[in-house]
Amino acid sequence: MTDHVHNSGRFGSATSTPAIRNRVMRNTYWLLALSMLPTVLGAWIGVQTGITAALTGGMGLIVFLGGAFGFMYAIEKTKNSSAGVPVLLAFTFFMGLMLSRMLAMVLGFSNGSSLVMTAFGGTAGVFFVMANLSTLIKRDLSGMGKWLFVGALAIMVGAIINVFVGSTAGMAAIATLAIVVFSMYLLYDLKRIVDGGETNYITATLGLYLSLFNIFQSLLALLGIFGGDRD
């Protein structure tokens, strides 16, 4: 699982004007919606071609972490240039490819399509709730950042270990914790945008995208473990 290492040191404050905050929020939502298209395309290509099927165990982990952190580094370097948006969209395509292996496994169940739609609906529901809470909560949530960062690191370490252990119970526990942590990360990042602590819409989009990706992936894993029907 990816985490928010790139966001770990930024604690927002309401330093920008309402016009800037509204523009950042608007551009972030548009780019977030646009980023779903390469993700779906990458996932579709991965499922149809089976290109990621061989990426199991340590090899899959190396490709995923190397690609993800490489892209996040590139996004950080290009976020203030015209290359920032294409690099971010390339990253979301890569993430779709990486997700395709789990999608293919879930779609192998007789109720796989409904499980995918349930995971999608659950992720959309979490986003809707957190987006509304970010506008209703008046207190400063910047103190959550360090604890969420620790939680994300713990999830990543646990997921890496479980790649080699192969425990279904461990996977379920990690997925459950990930849903909680990244839902809170979603609220944290949205609140930073609302308060003006984040003024770069590419960086803002990346943070929200990573949370949504991890929530969807974790819901999909749990639904596959407990709700998959092989009949």
C-alpha cells in the first residue's frame, strides 16, 4: 500500500484568501475526477491482458513500491510546472495497472462485479462524508498529521511483511486499519484545502487520490475475503 510520506511534514494554516482556497478546491476536484479515467483504463488493460498476473511476492512489491515512490518523487518535482498534470495522470494509470491483479481475482468470483461496485460505492460514500465534515469541523486538525503518518507507515510495513507471510487474517486486519487511517487522512487533507493550508492543486489531488485508492483497495480486499462467492 502507498502512504502519504510526501505529505508528512506539512501542517496547514489558513494563510490564503477565500478566492485562492476556492480555486484550489475547484481545480483539485476537477483533477481528481480526471485522474479516475487513467486509473480505470490502467485497471481495464491489466485485467484484459493479465500483464500484472506474474507480479507476485517480492517482485510485485518491488515494482509497486519502486513505481509508486518514483512517480510521487516526479510529481513533487513537477507540481509547479506544465508537466505536473501529465505526470500525475501517468501515475494514476500505473496505479490502475497495479490494482488490476486484485480486481481480476475479485472478478473471478461469481458475484465479483457486485463486490467491485460495492467497494466503489463505499469509497464514494466515505469521500462524501469526509468532504462534508471538512467544511463543518471548525477546529484545527493539523495535529492529526503525525499520527496518521505513523499509522500509514505501520500499514505499509505490515503489508510488506504479509506479502511474504501470506496470512488472510493479516490481510483483513491491515485492510481494516487502512480504511480507518486513510479515511482520516482524507478528512485531514480536505480540511487543509478548506483552511488554505494547501495551495497547490496537484499536490492536493495526489493526497486525496492516494487515500481514495487505499480505501477502495482495502474495501475490495475485505469484500473478496468475506463476501466472495465461488459458486
